[in-house]
Amino acid sequence: MMKKFCPFCLTIHDFDEPPICPNRVDIDGEHPEIPREYILNYGINKPLWLAAIGFSRHGKTSYIGAVTSVLENSYKFWDDITISYSDQYTDQAIQKIRRLIRERKADAPTRPAYSFGGNDKGDADPETNEQVPRPLIIQVDSIPKFDSRSLVVYDTAGEYFDTLTGIADEASQTGYLKSLKAVKNLWFMISLTDLEKLENSESQGAFGSTVVSGKRKSQNIRDLLNIYFVGMQRMGWDIRGNNLIVVYTKGDKLKGKLPESVMEYLDSDPYGVVAKQVNDYYQPIQREGFDIGTYLKRMAEISDALRDFTKTNIPAGAAFLNLARKYELNVRFTVTSALGADLQGEDKVAIADITSFRVLDPLLWALELDQGELSVTTIKLILDTNTNASASNQVFFLDIQRIIQGLQKIGDEVITYYLGRIKPCAESGRKLPEFPPKQTYPRLLKPLVADDNENSYALVITTAALLDDDDFRTLKSIWKNRLLIVSLDDDYEPAWEPSINFRQGEKVNIIVNQFKKMLQQASN
Amino acid sequence: MEIIFDKSGFPMVKVIPENFWIHLWPITKIQFEFFLCDRPSSTMDSNWYDRVLANNPRITPERVTSKNYWRLFVTGIHPKDELPIFSEWNGSNYSIPTEKEWMSAYRYFSDQDAVMNLKTTLEKSGADKKMDALVPVIAQKLELVLQNRKNGELRFSDQLLMRKGIMEWVRLLGESSEWGGLGVPDSASGWSTSASVLQGRPEVVRVLNIGHYGSRLIRRA
């Protein structure tokens, strides 16, 4: 059976009836309901996971408003296409973005959020209260060449990228940026004119840097990629093979700065112009057909031109490209104008006055490059059932739920087992049994992990020596940096590395952090 | 040589004239542990298995030598209690051999030369099947154990450890509810039982010490 990712917590868990996400709580204190359309169409409308990242006020939100508007009007140039917003949140979020655009407040910081770590009563645990982005979920059927997809779009908060340690600081404490781990298609939204202003601005700190609240402010395109990379590495996540689509936003302000061929391309967007056309009632709709193959070919040529331009004309552009190549990222370039012009004045803007240019390009690149299914990282949490151990050594006195929550920020699914039993005691997202099992199982590990692939990891918590830990000496090449053994017994020091001894009274975060450290070593 | 793999990824070889497969080695602790984890039971729990291991301690394949290799195999299991469940878990066409079946296999494989580089042969056979990752290590270590045997004496049945292995349960001929043992344990194990066995000839013996008895299964085609 196809494993389905929950779009809210980005883990695999059962979708009960009603299908709610047990790991998220919205601002009303309720577990969000997963759109049924998303669940039913999962195998047909394959999800396309997208994250828009970039500095504050560089146009992420305006872009989302623009691309959805063009998609809504895409029936004018693509036969059979349909678009629908899968839940009320998505619909309201997009309407809100358009309202902000009309009120000339599109640059306002975006932080769609709800708390993480809700319990059965829907209360957010204050100690783990974290802000996480809620995705927009949009069903798009019959896209030429790309068939039907379920777009899952995360609009991340720009301030996490504004300083060089921003993403790493926040990601280490919250699950906010877990979407970045799972999503392989990234829109890197960059306003070159805003970067230029920053470079020319005053308030220089030491060594010519700009400082914000004691932290060096990110300044250029390389910094953005570096922030992203450092954050991913700190969490132990592998970014190799990710699709990085650089979107030079606010293209209308780049006249005279970009190569002429690129500006001509930007200004001559056939889709944007047609989408904007307003049809009077009872008048025939002027439909235009465009050959998608020709369009994609031209898009690729422009990407190459922008790549060359980035390398030679953008500060740290060459460094950015080198860094991307080092981490084996698939990089493509686009230029867009979400609003068509700088919206000056104080009166509200009519949507009819806005023409977007080339806003479909980043989406088309994502469709073109997308590898398909998210690769599933499975974490097996394996618990010793031995209740004969002294009370202080029993696994069930630990805050297992907190350990699971910590692991859920790292892996896509966390499945819990009893040592010595192949069948899980709790599938991903399910509650643990209230009491330990009546019988004790032999302290055997190997049968539980025999079939695992390289995307599987195991965390074992045991009260005494494993019967078969010696077998893992031979299996070291397979399980290196994928298995952590935690011993609750000071007299048992596992031969396996990495392993730790844990004492009652210590914070279980130690265990999760050690696990994270192991993953970081695996990804190096 | 035709090789297949059982549910836990361990090799079986075909006794062609009799049209059945038989485990290459007596059932190892690794195989039995897979079964324990997959089919938990209140009788074969942690305490039970601790007693089994107390009688015949576990050893990882990497540490096997000529002085301890029998510790790879599970002993102290009974054909009326644990073994039938293990056999049924493998599949309905698996069973504990009769003495006739065991001896047929012994004679058939005794007519064959030992296989050179058994480890490589197994790796090739198991490449696209679910062979347990430790099988090649066991094959390599047992090859070293058997190297001490005199040249020219080594037969394929020796690689199956039908001599210098452990005592194995067999169903006795004509006595469907009675069990005996076949095999020639290594004298170093201290498990040898009768004079003829000590001379290297497998012979059915009545059970003297269940703690020394293991088994291998056959699978009917």
C-alpha cells in the first residue's frame, strides 16, 4: 500500500476517520483535518512538494498570489485544466494574499502558523509550542505534459534566512522548518534590487558586514544558500539531489540590468497576458493554445542565460554556483514579475491592473525536475520490555512520547517496537500501548532490522546487554551511523558505536540530540 | 548444486534423487531467533530462551573457531514442542526429517566432493534473494574449521556438518511418535554419545541429553 505523507506534519501516519493530523494543532486548538481530496487523489494526483524560501520582503507571498491567479485563468490557454483549493485554509490564505496586494501590503512578513505537539484534548503543549508553516494544498488536473498533481506549497518565513544562523538556530529548537527537510523542490526567491539596496545601505558592522541584533545579516545569494545548507546539515538532513529553482523576483525593476534577451522574454509572457484578459459576459472567450514543449525549451535557454549572468554579474554568484555544485543540487534560473510594476500610491489596487509575467516558470521547472515520491526516512524506536530490571532501569519510566516527538522532527515516520518482536507495537502516528506487555521478549535486535534499507535508522533503548549485539560487529558497514544504542544499565556498555549510557533523571533530549548527531555524521 | 533459501534467509540444498531440500547446516540460533521475534509465544519467552542459551551459549559468526563452532546452532529444542512450531512457521511443506530421509541425504552428499569456495557459491545464489547477511560469514568460518580435516576425506556431507556437527532430531522409522538422534558431534564439544558415533559413523541413538540436540528441516518440493 502506498505510504501517504501527511501534508501538515510531514510524517507518515494513519489517516483515521475523520482524517486529522494528530501532531498539529491549529490556532483554534483543533487538530487540522487533512483534505479528503488530497487523500483520495494521492495515488493519482501525485503530490508536488514545494517550499518558497528567501529573505524577508523578497516577494515570496506576492509570487504565490500571482501564480495561483494565473492558474485560475489557465483554462484560457490549456484545455481540460482544472484547479481547486483543497481546504478552506488554502482558499482563505490566497484571498488574504490578494487583499494584501490590493492594499499594497504584499511585503508584509508571512507567518502562517499553528502549534505543534497538540495532545488528545487539542491543547498545545506549552513546552513544545512551536510555530510551523501550514501548506497551501492545490489540486491541478490535466496540466499539459505533466498530467495532474496535488501542489503542496510551504511559504516559509523570511526572517529565518535574514541572518546567517537563523535557520540553524530555529530549526534546532522547533519543527518549523521540517518542511525543508522533506521537500526536494525549492523556490529560492531573490529580489536582486533589494539585495543591491542592502549592499549600498549603511550600518556596517565589523569586517564590512551588516549586523542585525548581534548576528551577521545575510547579504547575498551565496549567503542564502549557505544558510539553507548549514541548517540542513545541523539537522543531519541530506540535500543532495534537491531541485533548487532560483526565482529572480520583481523582474519589472530589473530593466537595463538583466541581459536584453531575458528582459524581452520577461515582457513577452504569452500566458500572463492571456490569463489577465477579462471576458465580458456572453462574448466568446479568446483562447490561445501554446505549445508547452516550445515554451519549456525557451525556458531552459533563459535559465542558461541567467546562470551565466549570475556567475559573472551578481555578487557572490559564482560562489553560489560552486556551492550548489558541491552539494549536487539541480539548479535552474527564472525571472518573474508577480505584480507587473511597482505598486505606488495609497489607493487600493484593482486586481485587473496587475499583470504577472512568467510566474508559471518556477512551477513548470518544479514539475519538470520533480523526482516524485518523497524518499521516506524511517526511524525505528525499539524498546526493551524487560520489567524485571530494577525500577530505575525500566524503559517505561522514560518519557517515551517526548522521545517520539523529538524523532518525528527528524524522520518521516517513527515506528515503535519492542525489542525481540518484529511486529510494531505502534505504527507511525499511533499512540503507544498504555502498559508494557505482559510477557518479556528476548533482547534481540537483528531480526527487527534485517530488511531495512539505507533510509532506515534505529534507536534502541535497553536495560541490559543485547543477545545479538555482537552480530553488529560484522554488520558495521551496513549499520554505520544508522543505529544508536542507549543503555539504561551502567554495567552494560554496548560494544556498538555510537552508543550512550542514560540515567534516570536526565533529560530525554540527550537521547534525541545524540541521534541527531549520528545523522549529521552520516550525511557528511 | 541447487540452492534455495528459507524464510530466514538460510540455504537449503537439494537431495535430487529424493526430491526434497534439506538445510545446509543445522538450524542456527540466528534462524531460530528470527522465528522467536516473528512468532512470539508465552512459552518461548525471554526467560525460556535465556535457559536455552545457558545450556549452549550464543556466538557471533565472526568469532567462530574449530573449538566453538557448534555454538552457532540452536540445541535444547524439542521435536514435540518447539520444533513443530518452527517448522510450521517456515511453511506447510517443511518438516523434521525421518531417519531415512536424513540418511538418504547423508549418503547422497557423501558421494559428492566438497564444494570449493562455498561462500562465493552462496553469495552468487543469494544475490537476488533474501539471503541473511551473516550466511557468507558462517560459510567462511566453517570452511576454516573444516580445513583441519585430512585431505581427501572431505565430502560435501562434511560441509553440511552431518559429521562433526551436532546431534539432530529425526523421526524414527516405524515409530511415528518416537524420536531419536542422528549425527556425529565434534568430540571437543563433549556431546558424543556412542562408540560408533565416536568412530565417525552416524547412527540412530536414543536421546540421552536433550540439551545437545538440534535439528535441520527438510522441505518437500
